[in-house]
Amino acid sequence: MKTEVTEYLEVNKFRVLPANQASWEDLLAIFGTADYPGRCYCQHYKTRDSQWKTVPQSERAQRLREQSACDNPGSPYTSGLVAYLDEEPVGWCAIEPRTAYLRLLLTRTPWTGRDEDKTDESIWCVTCFVTRKGFRKRGVTYALARASIDFARNRGARALEAYTMITHPGQEITWGELHVGSRNVFADAGFTEVSHPSPRRFVMRIDFTDAEQL
């Protein structure tokens, strides 16, 4: 099994699949156990702040397993995408209708300066990236962001959003902050800025026309 890579890769080097076509073992390999991903299991935006500490780690993992419908390629739904490099699972991104993320709907920052119907189920969003240890800074998130566009569009999304941040030279950024993805990742995929609610936060969006959805 590969544990280290040293070359930045183009997005076409990765194979990206809906998570229901992945195995639970693949997801566990990506999330790991030591860092924040292995404690959160992509449940942060799905759980009210007041309830977060009451949900044990084992239940968070079980929720991810059910939401992703992994090991069930015939499932009509899933909650994310999985990236592979040479058959190794290397990355995950969470992508669903915006209404699937309760905490997001209750958070002020993404809505600052926007008149949005938060209950519009046709607006999808990418809320989180996880890159497997040993494969970070290799372009995994770029591949996932690109793949998220067709994934959402093919499932009837009217638009796809991301709630990104920028980094500044010399400013230390922890992985936990960058789980939303950097602004550059989504700009590279063709998203455009629709709002800038705080000094480091940007809402990036891509709208799909009716013709594109046919």
C-alpha cells in the first residue's frame, strides 16, 4: 500500500466515484483514526452545536456509513464522493443538497449579504474535504471539486456552492480550518465568487442552466 507520494498530480490521474460505490473499508482508510476526520466522520454540519458533544464517535461513524450508502452501488443516494489513485482510496468530499446540513443553515457567515431561500433543495453544496494521510498536497481536492460539478448537475441540482477560505503567506492554517477547501480549488474548477462574508471566507458557486441539465 502506498503511504507517501512526492509528485503533484493532475486531476485526470484520479478516479472519482460516488461513495455508495466505495467500500466502508475505503472510507475508513481515508478518514483514519488519529486526526479530526476520524473523530468527526463528516457529521459536523449535520449536527446542532448543542448536541455535538453528546454524539459518540462510534455513532458518528455509523451515521456516515448509512448516509454514504457505501457497499451499496445500487443505492439511489449517497452523501459524498471518493477519489482513488492507483486503486488506493485517497480522498473524500461531502456533497448533498444544502438542506442536508442543519448546522450550515443555522450558521450566520454563509448567508451574510445574501438574500437566499435556505430551504431550496435544488441548491447543493460541498461542505468538506478529507485527504488521506500520505496523499495530502497532491491535488486530491482539485479532482474532487471538479467531479462534484457533474455529480450535482446529474442529480438535478440547480446550482452548487462551497464555503471556502483563503490562506495568507506566513499565516499558519490548521487542517481543521481548511476542511471546507480553499478558494483556489473551486476557482480552478470553474466556480465564481458570490459573496465575501468575512476576511478569509468566500462563498463560491456554479449555476447550471436548464440546457446543461438536459
